[in-house]
Amino acid sequence: MRHLIYIFGDQLSQNLSSLEGFDPQKDCILMAEVLTEATYVKHHKQKIALIFSAMRHFAQSLREKNYSVIYKKLDEKTHLNDFTAVLNDVIQTHQPEKVILTEPSEYRVLEEVKLWQKNSTPIDIRQDHRFLATKAQFNQWANGRKQLRMEYFYRDMRRQYNILMSGDKPIGDQWNFDQENRQPPKAGLDIPQPFSVKPDAITHEVLELVENKFSDHFGSLDQFHMATTRQGALDALDFFIKHNLALFGTYQDAMLMDEPWLYHSHISFYLNCGLLEPLECIQAAEKAYHNDNAPINAVEGFIRQILGWREYIRGIYWHMMPDYTNLNFLNAKNPLPEFYWNAETDMRCLQQSVKQTIDHAYAHHIQRLMVLGNFALLVGIDPKYVNEWFLIVYADAYEWVELPNVSGMALFADGGVLGSKPYAASGAYINKMSNYCKHCVYKVSDKTGPTACPFNYLYWDFLDRNKEVLAKNPRMRLIYQAYHRMSDEKKETIKSSAKSFLNIIFHK
């Protein structure tokens, strides 16, 4: 064997750098379902099922091109439980001249891979071209800047790839259209049924494996309907462009009872495992604008999530690792409440968000940030527990995308590297952007006491607990001025309401 190409479960693209120069007559591809990757945290059952089924379908598509593929299934009787053990076994059996791989997306896996370079078989680690900004490019952009704000990075990426540009200016003469986006939901919205794929024989086999082998993991497999092939992922993208994109921007922050999907694309499942590539998604949306099939506010908002936020988050991750995993700027130490696992809470916004996560391994970005993340921020949950939970429960979660979003965006654990201030909010925001509060036992109009929405008093209690560090933030000055104008009696009532609630959820 000349070259052994090792492909991981989130690299399911035939445009991988490791496949460049592949010779079907001399080279072979290695793929493996390894136990350690499914269990280093107890991933959602649907997440494991998506990756394993997509891997098996990807291997099948390679074989259809007459590529030689060594594929290790988890259900085979084997002691090869991690990437290294699988590689060493295959090297011993097939004696390749060189091992080639595309660099892993996670720091943890890259550190394992680097150890392989000590072996006698040469290891060629190639850059991952599926992202639109290289690590070196992001570092060059970031070095020397006092603030690493996504908006400026996004503008540079728009220019570089000539996306929604008219010469050297943005189409519409503005870089974003937030003033037209992020509207509250209104009555009578016609929400399309979500894109779904009926599981085939390969997926059914995987679903049975996951249910048997990972029965104690989080989540349910009952409603698994994700695409697991390249064509299925392309169909999901096409469905979004045709049916949802036009209203995506307007309602991208909206939340509705028993409506988990709304107008979102749900393609992060496929982008993050390699079945879709970012530029093709961006260009599909841009084409819809130029063909008058979607307005500029929707198209720009969608493109910003991929060309801006996704690339920026990945850049922050590699720029800050490995120290980023241990940041805890607000010194939060509380454990994760039990209802994050079972949805058993009277707070309807949290109940809905967690229940949808259990059922679908999915919740949209505002549920993650302004409900689940906001609550964790306000009550002071230790970032390590919140990060682990987010990594476990979402099918699109890999550390490179999850960690900066949680520690940086949701928890302000990085002290402002990613966001200029904490994304803290009271119940008023959730009431504005959803109909959850109308169905809740708590009253968003009450500010304190047993009937009040807990977000209301938890918000002010959070500000009080962290005033030594947050009051220095220029963007927090006005809100602290409002807090200082409160009477001592009102402050004490807030503190008492928060203490009673926290004692209940943390069983003190």
C-alpha cells in the first residue's frame, strides 16, 4: 500500500485535502467508528446515529468510485476503541508507506494525532480547506487588535469572496440588515413542515446499534429524520432556499410553542460533518437574492451566520486554545440543574427548549443563547458543566463551534474576548420574542416574589453578584445606574427572591 488516508467522522467530503492525489490503484481510505469518540462525553443518541450513518453512507459512496476503503464498525467485536489503536492495527496489517489526513477540527483530536508523528510511518497532516479562513489568516487578522469583533472580520470575508458586493461596497449600501431582521413572531405564520429523510436500511441498522449500545445516553431516537448522505444534505439546503429563506431573517430570533424548526435552515448538522461545504451554501443563498427569490435582509442574515459567525468562531477557537477551555471570568461555580436533562421545570421557555433538544438534538440559536445560555449565566453555572451539556446534546456540536459560543457568547467566561458585554436578559426579552410566557405558570409582569418570572429577579441578582467586575464595563454603565437608583428595599426583595429560587433548583 502506498498511502493510507485516515478520514474522521466530521470530514465526510470528497473534496478533502487528504484525498488530493489519491490513486485508487495504490492508496486506501481508513474510517472507523471508535468508542472513545462516542463516549468521551455521552453524546445525544441522534448525534451518534447521524455521524455513524453518514460515515457508512460516505464509505459506500467512495466504494462506488472504486476506492479501496477499510471501514471499522463499532458493532464488530474489537478492542480497537480509539483512533490510535485503529491506526496502529491497520499499519501493522497493511504496511502503508505514508499516512495522510486532513487536520482534525478539534484540539483534543489534533493533540492525539500529533503523537502519531513519533511512529516510524510518516504522517502527513494537511490543512482543512473546507473552511473559508485559514488559521493563519485569522491569526493575522486578530494579532494586534484590541477587540476581536466579528463584524469587522465578516466585512473582510465579504470582500475576499466577493459575496453580496457591488464593486467595493456591500449591496444595499450597508453591511447588515438587523433593523429588518429579528422580529417577534406574529399570529398566523405559515410555517413549512421541516425537511426530513426517511431512514434507509443503513440508518436503521445504525439506529438499532445506538439504541442497544448507548441506551443510557441523552435523548430519544424516535423522531430521527436527518439526512445522512451528500445528496440528502443538498436536498436539505435546496428545501431551505425554496421554502424558508425568504422569511428566515425576519423571524430568525422568534420562538413559538411546539414549533422547534420555524424558518431556520437546519443545515449545521451537515456543514459540521462535511456533507455540505460553506461556500456552496452561501452561493445558493446569494443566487436566490439575485433571482428575486429572497430579500436582501434574509439572504444577508443567513450568509452572515456562515461567512461571518461560523468562520469567526472557528478562528477564535484555534486562536485561544488550549487556555480557552478553562476560562471562568465570573468565577461561576454552581452545578447544572437537573431539568437541563429531563425538561421537568415550570419555566415554559426552558421546558420547551430542553424538550425539543431531547426530541431532536436541536434547538435554534436564540433558544440556546437567550434561554438556556442566559439562564446558566444568570444563576452562575460553572462553564465546564455548561460546555459539556451543549457538547452532549446537539447533533451539530463539536468543540470548535460549541466552546466559543458557550464560554464566550453565552457565559462571558472569556471576559470579553468574543462579546463586549454579557448577553444577560430578563423575562421581557423572552416575552417579546416568543409566546412562551403566555403559557407559563410564572408571570413575566411580576418582578419579584413566588409568581414572578425568575428571569426578572435573577437578572438583577446576577448584576449585583458580579458588580465588582461588570460595573467597569462601559457598555454596562447605564444598566448599573438604573440598579443603583433602586431603593434598598427593592434590592433586598430581588436578592430574597433570587435566593429562594436558587435554593430550590440547587437543592440547598
